[in-house]
Amino acid sequence: MDRKLVKRRDEYRWLIERTGKMHVDGLIFASESLIAEMDDMVARQVANVACLPGIVGYSYAMPDAHWGYGFCIGGVAAFDPDKGGVISAGGVGFDIACGVRTMHTGLKEKDFLPHRERIADALFRHIPAGVGSTGKIALSIPKLDEVLAGGAVWAVQQGFGTADDLRFIESGGRVAGADPSKVSDEAKKRQREEMGTLGSGNHYLEIQKVEEIYDPQTAAAFGLEEGDIKISIHCGSRGLGHQIGTDYLKKMATAAREAGIELAERELACAPLKSEVGRSYLGAMRSGINCALANRQILMHLVREVFEKEMPGAQIRLLYDVSHNTCQEEEHEIDGRLCRLFVHRKGATRAWGPGHPGLPAEYRSVGQPVLIGGTMGTASYILVGTKEAESLSLSSSCHGAGRQMSRTAATKRWHGKEIIRNLQGRGILIRSASMRGLAEEAPGAYKDVSEVVEVSDKAGLARKVAKLVPLVCIKG
């Protein structure tokens, strides 16, 4: 990034000073090396978001930020509906409520390794993955409406898991205010056979080993010990979320024009939160969140089925599930005043600190688990939210490594079979439906996740708890 675009505030914060039509300053969290790697477009997009009506605080970018549609990926911004605040589909992302779910297994590395090949093959057979993948669950439109209204709660009611699972999912597994009637028939048709599927791209199911503990007290509260085997699922709302984004971007372009909102770029299409289009998108987006929560709940059930058959001694329990492509209604203190805000987090994870009433009792004294996904051949991390993140970033943190190379460029540099061989040589088994998909998601196409996490820790956004390394990765 051109240093003329930012002003260094301290070791891990870079300011984009308010100029022109910006209503607030921009703030990027990054180290010296991460800011150097960021494209100039990140600064431009942060500044453009700062021009949207009703924005408060700052327009933020997390340490894993890179160019995206409208908002940068890693972008965070809050809007006050009483000040003409808006909601933007580009500020949520197309894969609504894409997120990470991490599970305990009750197994140690020595218990699992002798069965690794068999488990990898069984998971790959049992869990649908890949572009256009469909599952065994085929739903009518009325039944799908129940999913969109009920989220993971619906899934548990259908026998996909237990009520105890719901305690460890954000919003208790179901976000309020969903309105399936605001979701198009086309979006619903795309989702009818996609519940319980992993999808493609950067989505995965990974079996991991806890390699290092940084914070023993918090790790104990989360149930983490070195040598533990954990399972993480990274996926979202599949075709439904993508179609909701496509549908509403068109409507928002018209709504912004009718409201007299001058957009810095058309990809920032938005609607006032108090407008008909704004309220409709909230209802549709919340339906997308519930779809993603239900999808991950069903996938967890499928994982349980595999382990019950292949390793009956395993106990699959949920550690936590949190999304990183959402807009949530929250209360935050701005300029000494408690405000009701709509916080966009696109490629950014909510990171509540200790004492937050929305956390499970087991975690309330330490803070929220913040789940940071790796890149197939690199580590993943579990962090914990901090109290200072409330004032630093509206209780937001990074979500992963963040791309540093396009998918097209990655396929020109790497080949899928080569990646499988290299990772197998490092003790990581890969099962994938697409060699091209593997090349697109090559670990080298991403930033250094360890540095991203280190910056999040040092900047006070979220504190490091544990490092997990992959043993098996199921990719679409």
C-alpha cells in the first residue's frame, strides 16, 4: 500500500484521515509488513465506506483485509438508523453468515492417527462437497421457510443434534427478525437440495490437533489441551446467501438513488435502514444467517454419524460457532453515548469480551471464542474476545488469513495434485472433489495467518489462546 494513503497512529493502527465526503476517519489494523502487502484498493474502499450516511466511529479494516465487493473483506462499519444510517449488501458479503464451527472429539492424537485414512475417506463419502453439491435433504419451499425462520433450532428439532449444541452457537442458533417472505423464489430454489453440504471455494471440514496453548486459563475454560483432536467446519449459506446478495444489490442501487445517496462506487449500493428495501434486506439477510447456522448444524450431525460408526469412543461436542459475514443489531458506546447500531462485519469476527451476557455461562468469565480458520496447509487459531476491543473495533477481530493472490493467479502457479503430494509429505491428508479448486486455495495464495493473528493479539482485538494444525482436510 502506498504510505501516502495512511498515517501511522501506533505500531498496529493506521489512520486514513477524514477528507472530502468522508463522515469519519478510516482505521486499518496491521503490522508494518501486512500494511505493505495490502493493495491500495483496501485504503480506497475503507475511505469509500466512510462516505456512507449514518456511519459512526470509524470505517475499519482488520489485519487480514483485502479487496472485496464494495467493502473490503475484513471491513467493519456501524450505522445509526436515527442518523440516516444505511445497510449495504456489499458490507455483508455474498456468502451470508459464512463462519466457523469448532468441535471437541474427546480424542487425543495417539487415539486418532491409526484411523486417520479411514476417517478421511468416510467423511469425504458422507459429506457432500464441491461446486453445486447437493445433500440427502430435499425440502419443499414451505419447509425451507421453516429453516430460514428457525436456523439451527429447526435443525435440532428435526433430529440433527441436541439442544445442548444450541448454547454454544451465536444467537442461540437462531437470529430473530428473519423474514423468509423477503427471500426470492430463485434463492429458495437454489437452496432446496443444498442443506447439509459443504460447498466449494475456501470452505472446508478439517480435523486438527491442538499444537500449542498460549493462555492456559482460557484454554481450560474452552476445553483445550495440547494433543487434543478438534474438528472445524468453515462454510456458509450456500446458494441462498449468494442469491439474496445478488437480488438486493439491484434493489439497493435504486433505493440509494431514490434516497439521494451519492455513492463513491456502485458496488456500495445501499438502502436506508428505515426504508422498505432496508427492512426487507434485513429480513432476507437474517434468513440467510439462519440458513447458514442450520447448514453447519446438519454438517456437525453428519460428522457425528461418521465417528459413531468409525470411532464409537469419540464424543463430538460443540466448542463454538460464530459467523463472519453479517450485519447485526448491537449496542455500542459512541462518544460517551450508548447507541443502537447495525454493525456490518464482512470477513470479520464478532469478539465479545469477558462478562458479556450473550455468552454461554462456561465462557462468560473469559470471553467469546474467536475462531480463525487456516488455509488447508497452515495453522488455525482459537482466540478470545477482549474488553478493550469494544472501544477499539466495536468488538471485532480478523476472520482468517485473507487472500493475497487471485484464484486465477493461483491456478497458474500451482496444481492440485502437487498440493496434495506436498501436504501429504507434511502429514496432512487432503480429500477434494476438484483439483482446480485445490490450486485456487493453495496455502501460498493467502497471507501469513500467524502474523494476522499476532497483530490481532498485539492490537488488543482478540487474545491468542491456542494453535491448531491440520491433520485431515476435506475440500469441495
